[in-house]
Amino acid sequence: MNFTEIGYFSKTHGLKGELQLNITRDFDIKNCNAIIIKTSNGDSPQFISEFRETKNGFNISLEEIDSVEKAKAFVGKKVLVNEEFVFEEETHPLIGYILIDKKFGEVGTITHIDDTGANPVLNIDHKGKQVILPYNKDLVIDIDDAKKTLNYKAPEGLIEMYLG
């Protein structure tokens, strides 16, 4: 079996050990009943007992996790599923690039670009926290394909709002 990374646990949710799964790859959660969590002690296979869709991914209950204390151990950890459950997708060429803000410095890795609305936005992973920034030509200084970086000039205070 081959496994593919589909996201990470960004935080706990509620008092019964639910975890918020922020997804970077779309997958068939309705038919996927198990995940692999990458921990410092190796891979931790877990069975999904319940899930609810959210705007960033899913709130997931795992069979052996029944408290906030147990769930906290998985916050910030990468989540993988059997590749048969991962949907093929067209990826934007900037996914995986590092966003560097003129004032803030390195913000993080671009994980998703939502260009379905009138105003496209960049989703950036900054050490497990999600930062959402507008994506338009007035804010992009330049793109370096060789270094896989996007140099950016964020509106005043926007990055700090997410990280403060």
C-alpha cells in the first residue's frame, strides 16, 4: 500500500478529543476509514470513528482518542491516507512555493490557492497555522521559479492578524 499526505492536524476541537484536519489534497473521506499520522516516534495508524466537514477540512474523531490531552499529541502532525482515496487534481504551479513578505520575511509554504471567487487567495502554512492572503498582481513583487519563492508585499498588519 502507498500512502499520500493529505493535510495536517491544526488544533483540537471540543472536549472529547476531536481534531481539526486541514487538508491540502482532496480525498474520499466517506470511504476512507483509516489514516496514518506522522509522529516523531514513527507512523501512527488510526481509525476514523466520525467526521464533519468544515470550511478548511474536517473535524475528525479517532477511535482511540477520547480526550483533549490525547488529541494534543497529534496537533501539527502530518496526515496520510491510502493513495487509492486521494482524488487526482490539477495543482496550481505555485503550490509548494515559499511566500516571503517584504516586511515580515518568510511566511511559509503555499498549500492551496482558492481562485474560484472574484478575489483569489493564497493559503499559507506558517508552522501549523493557516495564513490567508489576497493573490493579485499589485501585491506580488516577483516569482522565482528556480528558488520556488514568491516575493510579496502584504497589506499592513494582515500577516500579524493571523499570527498575533
